[in-house]
Amino acid sequence: RRETYEQKQTRLERLKTRRDHSPKDVKRTLFRSWWDKEMMYHNKLQRMAKKEGKPWRVRVAVMVERLPVVTPDEEEWEQDYNDLRDFLETFGKEYPAETGFMFAPDKSEDHVVESDEDMIAGLPFTPAPRETEADASGDVKTLDRQLKTRLYLTIKSDTEGNLSGPRWTLPSTIAETNESLLAAAERAVSDSVGSDLKLWCPSNAPMAVNMRVYNDKLPESFRENYFGEKIFYYRVQYDNTGGDVDEAAMKADDYAWLTREEVVDRIEEERGKHQAKFFHYML
């Protein structure tokens, strides 16, 4: 009994210190280091605009999101956990023999745990593949790709007034007078890729906001007397009941259904790491 007590006390002492040398809150610290600087910069821009007496123009951008179609692949630790849980549920309990719940120890067929491959082989139909032809060919203009993750509608357009010409971005538009932000978001999508897409808007409120300062290199006819833009980002979901991009009616130069990583890569290539990090955290 004393040996058991000492082992318990030793284990409790070890639990107190076993994580002291491992890194903690790595992702939260990384995010806060970016977020705090971003908020300081935004506050500085607000003061500069107020000092110059110039208003902000309101732009609404839209994240059109296609939800995953199939469940994502399990991590190795998830597979190990599920295997252990299945084993314990099968063999980890003991019931009285008269109940008949226990497997017979002398019958080997009672102790076989069917694998996923065996279950799929026994189905009366052939499951659809988790990797599609679009994944193999690299076609990014179809929704039938990357079924295990989310996709976002991304367009190539020059509506933001950038001097370098069309660039990859989200559908966006300038909000009109007496127009709600949600109505502007819906108009941004229809103007960019046509009105055939069926969307579901889960909220009237935007989920993010960013600021863009107009520089002197932009045409005066574009920037007018505004200090810059406040860009409000809406997240809407693609309704899979039908509809797709209307290439004949769209005003954008190009479009693609991209994963978050693909969007971030294109933004980083055209605008740099700072803007890419904003899209990484937002999407």
C-alpha cells in the first residue's frame, strides 16, 4: 500500500512539470502579434483621415463559400483513437454469461473487427470517389473539386482601381446611398459572376473589416475626395440546390473556386505577405 501511495505521489509531481518546457499558446501568440499591430495601424489611419477632414468610402466584399461535400480525411491520431474505441466497445466490457452479450472465447469469428475496406466491399453500391477528375486535371472553374474542404469564389478584376491591372480578389462593390450592406454584398456577386448563383446569407452583419488608403498614384476620378475605403467582408454560403457562374453575363475577367491556401498563395504573389496574412486569418 505504501508503494502504491508513493507511485501516485510521484506521478502527481511529474504531471506538474511535464509540460513546462513545451511551447504554449504558439498560434494565439502569433495571431496577437499580427492583430495588435493591425489595430494600431487602423487607429492611426482613423486619426489621419479625421485630421485631413476626408471621409471614408464604403466597399463591401463577399466570401462565397462552398462547404465540404465529404468528411475530411482522419489524422493518424484520430484513426488510432477510433480503433481503440471500437476495440473497447467490443471487448472492454464483461457481462454475465447468461445474458448472451459476451462473445464466445472459442469462436474466432466473433473476434474479427471488420476494416473500412471490408465494409466498403460489402456495400450493394460503389461509393463515389473522394478525389475527382477536376482534382487530377487541375480545373479550378468547377465546384466538383477539393470535396474535403471549403472552396471560395475568387475573381480576377480591376474594379478596385489598382494600377497594375486586374488581380485576384473577392467579389466587391461600392455601397450606394441608402443601400444596406447585405444588399450591396448580393449585388457585388451578381455584378461579378451573374445572378445564377443561389446563395444563403446567415447574417446581416459583416464578419471582418479592413482599411485601404488611397494614394496619389490612383486616378483622381476614382479616389475623388475620399481618404480611402473601409472594406466590409460578408461570408455567404453557396446553396447547392443549383446555379453556377454565368460566364456569359459576368463582368469579371476570370474566376476560380479556390481553397483557403490557394487564395492566400495568389494574394501573396500579387500583394505581398501582409495582405495574404489578413486573408489567411479571415478565411
